[in-house]
Amino acid sequence: MMDKKIVTFGEILLRLSKENNSRLSQGRQFNGDFGGSEANVAVSLSVLGDNVEYVTRVPDGPIGNAALMHLREFGLDTSHIVKGGDRLGTYYFESAASMRNSVVVYDRNNSSFYSLKHGDIDWAPIFDDAKIFHCSGITCAMSKDALDTTFDALELAERMGVEITCDINYRKNLWHYPGANAKATLHKLMEYSSFIFGDQNEWEVGSSLKHIPFEAIDSSYKIDEDAYIAYFKELQKQFPRCKRMLIALRNQIASSHHTLTGVLYSDGKLYKTKIYDINPVVDPMGCGDAFVAAFIHARMKWDDDQRCLDFAIAASAIKNTIIGDQNLAIEDEIIEVMNH
Ligand SMILES: O=C(O)C(=O)C[C@H](O)[C@H](O)CO
């Protein structure tokens, strides 16, 4: 029998980028990859061997079918994906080089997901055999209907005993619909969740507590454990139902030289792991999603928070070496890096 499934919900995006650090204005050919945070988490979980269903809305036509074929290639259950609307959400990505930062240009107005209507998705059959529902702040930022659809799902998941995990995933360039309130919404999303993931800045947006700087220039850096314990104790007051709070810590020393680690707070205990010194970073897009997926996967396998954090950060570190938004690292490969 299949293991109980993990469900993720969000907008799958077509990512268009140029090759070899070329600017968006250079060359004639675009590379097309698929991204979208929740799709990235779903693909990564499936690569790790989990039973995953991905829910979204795509156009009814060749481009929507291409997205579905991509998801199915990775073994995802796509049976409740809704078809309709005009176009697939897209983003343009220019990678960072030397002193030049990366560029993300969203082109997702009037996408099929953008025009999803509250009520389009019937969550009850989706959650029937589900164990975990994973969602993210990006979905709540898209439209009022996407927000309402997410909160319908959260309420039902809670009633049906499906565990909720979330990635705060604050994207300042979204949140355009009338009445959009990122801070209040993200806080509410976090209140539902038993695992909360985010980077330092996202935790600050969701909690209004100033983040602790992470300034590692190599692996020898020591994080201030007392400061994190005090920080997490304050967070726990705001999110009393949360069982595991995770902060991904990244310092960009140069565009292709990053240090990366993460901290976890669970049952009043702080866990830390090694600091990866990644040079060169090939493609950092989606390394947060790799972290989320690997931690969820690990928690279902091992009742050992330290091992789960070690595994999740190793997975996220490997993602930095893989082109595209999705982590294609398998479990054995991650374990090898984590034990190195
Ligand atoms: O930024 C977004 O909305 C995306 O979902 C695109 C990327 O895949 C995502 O940011 C990676 O985490």
C-alpha cells in the first residue's frame, strides 16, 4: 500500500532564462524550466520517494499539458489539478554574476492560477488519504481567491487531522490585490502550522521580531546559540501550536559564494548543523524549497530532529549546485554529503 500522501498547493511557473550568465537582453534562445515554490517542494519530495499530490490551476492547452507532463514525469499525483484560464504564470530569471545581483521579473498577471476562483478546488477528496498539507505565503500573495482557497484548505485539513506545514515565503513584489496584508496573513498562516520554515527576513515579516544577523564568511563561524534560544522562545509565544520552527541562514559573500546553514527549535531545544561554504553557487533558486522538502521527508522517516536538520541543510546545499528551481538530489546522495 502507498504511504499516506503529502499535498502541496500553489502556482507552477515557467522559468525563462538565458544560458551562461547572459543578461535577459542577450542572445536569441531562452531556456525553459518549471518552478514555483510549492511545485519545487512536491518534485523534491517525490524524488526522495514520497507519495505526493500537487494541486494548482493550469491552462487547458499545450502549455498547461507541458506543465502537467513535467509534474507527472516526477511521479506526482495531478488528478485534482484544475484546468482553465488564459496562460501559465511565467517568470524571467537572470542569474547573479560577480557584483551583479540576480534579477527576477514576474509575468503572472491573468495567469490560470491568478484567475482561480474560490470554490474551484474541492479539498475533501484530496485530503481523504493525506498526511501532510504544505502551503506557502506565495499562494496567499497572488489573489484574494487564492488566499481564500488556501484558508479553506487549512481549515479543512485541520478538521480532518491532516498536519499543516508552511513556508513563510515572503515575496515583496506580489501582494497587489485590494486589501492584501502580507504581515497579518503570513502570521495567520503560521498559526495553523505545526512546522514553519523561512529565512531570517521572512520570520521577521511574519512575527515582527527583528532577525539575528548571520555573517559567516566560512564554515568556522559560530552562531549565537543563546540569542537563538531567546528568539525562538519569543516566537513560540506567538505560535504556540507550532512543533518545529526552522530558520534557513544564508550569507552571500559574493554572487557565487554563499555560506548556508539552518537552525531548528523543537520541544524547547535548539538544533544547529554544520555551515556549508558553497563556492561556486551554480543556481541558488529553490534551495529553500529543497530544505523544506528534505526536512518533511526526513521527519517522516527518522524520529531524530538533529538528523533531520542535518539532512535538510545538506539537501539545500546540494540544490545550489543544480541548475533550475527543483532539487534532483536523491536520498543516498544527500546522506553522503551530510556525513562528509
Ligand atoms: O518566486 C516565486 O513565486 C516562485 O515560486 C519562483 C521560484 O521557483 C521560487 O521562488 C523558489 O523558491
